[in-house]
Amino acid sequence: MLEDNRLKLSKLSLKNFATFDDQEVSFKDHFNAIIGETGSGKSLILDALQLILGGRADKKLIRYSCDFAIVEAIFETSSKEISNYFASIDYPFDNNEITIKRILYPNGKSRSFLNFQSCSLLKLNQFARKFIDIVGQFENQKLLSSDYQLQLVDHYAGTNNLCASYQDIYNELISTKNQISDLNQRALEYNQKKDYIDFQIREFENLNPTVEREQELLELKQQYQDKQQQAENIVYLNQIFGGDESNSGIFQLLGSAKKVISQTGLDQETIDQFISAEELLNNINYKINCVSTIEDIESDMEPILDELDLYQRLKRKYHVDTKGLSDIYQDFLTEKQEVQNFDSILSELKSKEETLTIKAKQIASKLHAIRLEYSTYLADELTQQIRKLKMEGATARLKATQVEQLSKFGSTSIIFEAETNPGEGYYPIKDIASGG
């Protein structure tokens, strides 16, 4: 019975695939090794696995003169996590077996089946990324990556919790460094456009735009227009009362009438009423002339009209309404304020960076000490396993050294080395390992 968290490739079937006519490969529990001379088909088995896991289909893999090629794999698992995953994507399986099949055709097309249902390559890729690691010949091999080798040592040493604590602090440290870099860049950019921003702010300071203020100005403008009309009416009335070069006014006409009214035979009461009417009109004319002149009104309204004109000019300049002007003004002020606070913020961030660096180095040193100890144990076990593969003279060695520069995995640099025969010397695995 498989352990609950394991996924095992139990069978791989190949039909009309490359040099294989009809072949079935069975895999046992634990470690499986496929060995053979160059050209015996070892890499083709890996190609078949990559197809099963969503790799690109190549019609050249179809056996010569055949109409199709079939690759089928069966995985075994009793993992609840894996079972729940396949149920969640609507591809459940029975009897603890996951079945994947790919059919290739000479026209370059292919069909995919997951647990006996047609599926997309995306589903196969998602499954592979979540549960399977493949290291292939001539690729940027994961096993030969220093970072991945370090993770293998950590997994062997059981430092997952300590690594997680380091990662949290390291990520925060990187974030802080990025903030410092961003702040410095923004300060540089601000200094380059400081004069421009200051000019814009001064322009806005003369206005301090708000929707309420613009509405107030528009109401004052309307009042001005009403008064202007009133002043024009007063001029018109004065012309009626006083006359001009071309027309006689009311007072001129009344003066002429007054000279002859006593000779009309009217009674004295009517004459007195005429005189009273003349006095009343004189009083009305006096009051009319006491009203402000157009020049006085224009003098009062000039700053209001200038302010309204500035509103319109800025709205055209920034292509926004009055609310947008207010927002832009606040943005300029905020940017200037931020720059003024750059020094204090930068000082805080640098202090935070220093504290996080100390914490990260402390945890990295603990990790390194553990890795140094367990790399020796792991090297011994690897050596035993290698010698079981008919390489009796081979020895594995892991060189773990502490470096000053922190990385996402700490301060440990690790090199997997091997000596294939006694006395030949140790060389990095990545330099001496063959594609197989």
C-alpha cells in the first residue's frame, strides 16, 4: 500500500511510438533506474512521459508507416489530497488509479484523455505542475540547479519551518529594499520636475479651485449682468428725462408746457397739480442718478471675471471639470508633501532594512549550521545508493559554504560533487553528469 501522500507511476504503455511497436514498461515502488547504451530508447521514455503530462505533440514520434501513436500511463495513489483535486476538476478516478492517454496523428493533431474522459492539455499541465517534477535531458535540469539542490538538503534535514520563517523575513526585506529604491527614484524624478510642479501649485494657489467657489462666482457674475442691464436702463431713462442733441427730454418739454399752461384757462388746482407732477419727476430723476454707474460696477466685477476666466483656462488645460481641478491640485500638493517627507520616510525604511537584515542573517546562520551537518549525512546516503547502481568506486560529496550575500534561500552556497573513481578527484555533478 502506498503512503497517503505519494503518487506512483506504475505503468507506461507505448504503441507505434517512435521505435516502439507495442511496449509496456512497469515501475516498482521507490527508486527506478532505466539504463542502456546510447540509442537504446531511454530518452524516448522521458519524451512519452512529457507527452502524458501535457507536452507538445510531434508527429515525428509516430512510428514509420503507422496511422497513429498511443501513449498511456497509469499512476497509483491513495492520497486524499490528490483524489479531492481530481474530483474538484470533474475528473474523478476509482481504485486509486489515475489513467492518462494521448493519441497522436500524422496531421499533427492529438487527443487527450484523463480518467477515460476527453480533456484539454491545460488540465494535464495543471496536474503535472501541481504534483510532478520532471528533469529531462538537454534541459535546464532542475536537479543540477544549486537552488534546487539546496532545497533537497533542507527537505532532508527537515528545516521547513525555519525556512518558512526566513522566507517571511527575507520577502519583507526585499519589499523594504524595493520601497527604498522606489523612494529614491521618485525623489530623483521630483527634483527633475520640481520647477514644473512648483509652477503648477502657484497657479492653483491663486485659484484654490472648488465647485462651491465657482458657483459663487457664477452667481456674482449673474448679479453683475443684472446690474449692467439696470445701469443701461438708467442711461436710457436719463435720456428720456434730459434729452440729447437730437431729441428733447421730458424736462425740456415740461419747461415749455409750464410757460403756457397758465394761459390755457385751466383752474388753479389743475395748474398746481401740473407743478407737483414736475417736482415729482425731478425727484424721481434725482433718485435715478444716485444709482451706481456702469463704470463702478465694472470696477467691482473685474477680479470676479478674472477668477472665472482662470477656472475656464485651467479646465481647458487639464481637460477636466471643476471637481477634477480640485483633485489635480491635491495631487500636486500631495506629491510635494511626499517629497518633503522623503528624508524622514527614507530614514525609517533604512532602519527597518537594517533590523530585517540582522534577523535574516541570524536565521540564515542557523540554517547554514543545520545544512552543514545534514549535507554530510545526505552525501553518505547518496554514495550508498550510487554504488548500488554498479558504480562501486563512486563517492558523492556536498560542499556547503556560507556566503556574505543573502539570497532567497539564506546564506548557504552548496555544490553537489562526485568522484566517479578513487583518486580521480571530485567535480561538480553539473559538469560531469551525462544527459541520462
